[in-house]
Amino acid sequence: MLLARFSAEADQFPVDLSTLSTPQLSQVKKQLDDELTHLTTSYQNLRAAQNKFRDCLSNIQRTFPNGPQKLHVTNDTESKAQNLLIPLTPSLYVPATLSSVRSVLVDVGTGFFLEKSPEDATTFYNEKVDDLEKNLKDLEKAVQSKGRSVSMVEDVIRQKVLSGQGGEGSTQAAAA
């Protein structure tokens, strides 16, 4: 008996795959494929967000090569503007002047920026990278589980087609 759980609601009601007809199994497989595609897309989006936060972190580290915590700010330092290149994309940089070394703008997502000290910005981005890593691990487990479910349904479909049951399973049950 092949039991499968397909969604959060189905966890309470497992389905015996061998009792389903081939068209029903095909529908279940389509649903699982759609869910797997959605999970995979979500995984890729989270990985891209994590890479963006890593890029922001590396930009802070390049701007403050001795580390933001070792930066001694005085009024003289504050008045000396620093020339640097600001990344617009991973391959496009524009020249800029850092007028204040006391704070940086932090991209917190969806077009919002906060002014933070370099130390706080580093902490913020490290926490974001770590949080996303945990979420990615959970999502990866879900993708693997969903992939196993798809394989299980494909195996049952293959067995039914080879045994010649095709779509007859439900019509035989209705005739009896």
C-alpha cells in the first residue's frame, strides 16, 4: 500500500496511491509539479536575496577595510571626504564621495533605507544572511520531500500503465 501526503491538510488524511486511477494520478502529479516549481522559484529568490545582502556586507567591508569598529572618528576625519566607487550593479560602479564616516545607508528591502553606523550595518547584514540560510535549509528539505512525492506518483503511474490498468481502476470500482 503506497500512502502519500500531498499538502498540509492531507497530512491528516493520507491517500493510498494504488486506489487512484491513472487520470487522477496524473492530476496529483501535475499539482505536485506545480508546487515543486513554486518551491524551487522561492528557493532561487531567497538565494538571490541572500547574495544581495552578502554584496552589501562586502561593500561595507571594502569601504572600511580596517573594520568599522576600528574607525576613530574625529571632527577632522568627518570633514575629510573620502572618494570611492559605489556599486550600482555587480559590474557597474560610479564614483562617489563619502561625506560622513559615522553612518551608512542600509537597504532593508522593498525600497526602504535606514541610516546606521557601519558596525550596526555589518551586524544587520550578518543577521539577514544567517536568517536566510536557515530559511533556505528548511525550504531545501521541502523541495526534496516534494520531489520524492513526485517520484512516488510517477512510479505508481508507470506500474499502472505497465499492468494495463490505465484509467480503468475507477470504472471497475464503479461497476462493482
